[in-house]
Amino acid sequence: MMAETRALEDVRDLPARALEAAVAVARAHGVRSTDPEILASRSNVIVHLRPAPVVARVAGATAILRPDVREWLGREVAVAGFLAGRGVGVVPPSEEIPPGPHEHGGLILSFWRFIAPDPGRQPSVAEGAEALQILHRALRDFPGELPYLTSPLVEVPRLLDRIESQGDWAASDLALLRDAHERLAPILRSPARPAQALHGDAHLRNLTATAGGLLWNDFEDTCSGPVHWDFACFCWPLSEGREAALAAYGAGAPSLDELAPWLEARELQGTVWLAAMSPLFPDRRSRAGEMLARWRNRDWHLG
């Protein structure tokens, strides 16, 4: 209970601590920010180190739920740096400051080039699917080592243990989620397609329209696995347009039937993540409860 109380305190004072850490590490590398701005503060705190064209990404609640968060951020920098070097549309790691990850005041952070989004444009499903195809083609050549399907296979059971220890959710609901993981894990571990480097969280909110084109960002969940996982991340939020997305991707896209268990695994991962987050961000409890009810009622709408 004491550790959990401290975690809640960490979340409340995180934006101020994150801003201080971002400015301090930047200054230590010769970049002075006279007007820093917090662009977002949720799972991570995003700080624009104005006037420098540098953004700091400071691990927030993710650092509480992921004790090895430095490894996750390190993989993110490695994969995004590789893709930027290949000319693929991604937000690149900073060239003004070593991208990291760095540690300051107990916080883990990385640095990225600031690229202004185009607020008047949102990528379409077809544009996103085409961008995903380009991304996958480049990622086949990634030379580094990446763990296999970290979020759905490793993190889900670990977070279920955390949720159970907190006692905030009904044991019967958690049993449903554990049963689903045990049923889906063998499918994910023995896919029909070969594994390759993946984005790991490839949905349209992580594809930003800019004056220079569409840019993928937020590679924190990057891992290896079949492309089915990225497709599940991309297609699960779509209330319609899944078939159009697969068609726009072109050759190599799985069928909707092939994708079905992967969509279910994505729903499971999202449900568990929200439930684990809810003690830190109480406004997420309602959404977590809705997703748990979908499992209880077997109402997944996988199409």
C-alpha cells in the first residue's frame, strides 16, 4: 500500500518533475530552453524545449507499470533511428541532444526532433494502411534484437498479477482475462507467418500528419512478431473500414479471419492496461469497466 501511495504521488507531481528533468538534461548537453512547454501529460510527459527544435519524452505512469522502462525507451530510440536513417516517415530522434535514454532525478527520458503537426488534417484509414505497409517493408531489415510480442505475451500476465494484488477488480473478471490470455497465448506464440520487427502500437493516433507528410511516432512498444499484431493494433479501434485497411495495405495483409484472434489479443491487452492504469488515473476506471463488461458479455464486435 505504501508503494502504491508513493506511485500516486509520483503521478501527481510528475509534470513539474518531468519538465525540470528535461530542461536539466538538455542544458547539460548544451541546449538551453527558455520557454519549455508541456505538450501532453498522461502515460508519458511530452515537453517541447522551446525555442530549440527538441521534444523530451519523459516516462510517466509507464515507468510505474514497467519497471524496465529504460529498455523499452532504448528499443524505441534504436528502431526510430534506424527508420529515420532509411528515410521512412517517422519522428526522428534528436540530433541536437544524444537521444538517450537518459536518467535524471529518478526519471527516464529520451529526446526527439520537434515537428509541428498539421492540426487541420487527420490521416485516413487508407493512408494509414499504406504507411503501415511502407513501415513494415523497412522494418524487415532492422538488424537489432527485439523481444517477441512483449505487450501481449509478457506484460499482460504481469499486469494481471499487479491488478489482482490491488484488489480493485472482481476476481471473476480477472479470471476471465487470465483464461483469455491462456487461450490466446499459444496462437500468438505459433503464428503462421514469420516474425519481423514491428511498431508494436500501430494505430492512427500514432501516425501524425505534418507539412512534410505522415510520420509514425511512439515506438515504445516495438517488438518482433508477425505483422498480424500491428494490424490488430491498427484495425481494432476502427468501427468500420477494416476490410478497406487490409486492401489498402496490399500484398502480405492477413485476412479478417486470420486477424480475429489477434484482434481479441489486442482487446485483452488494452483492457488490462486500462485496468492497471485506473488506480493512477481514476478517470480511466469507467472505460476500463466498460471494456471488462465486453469480456463478461463476450461482446467484442470483431467483425
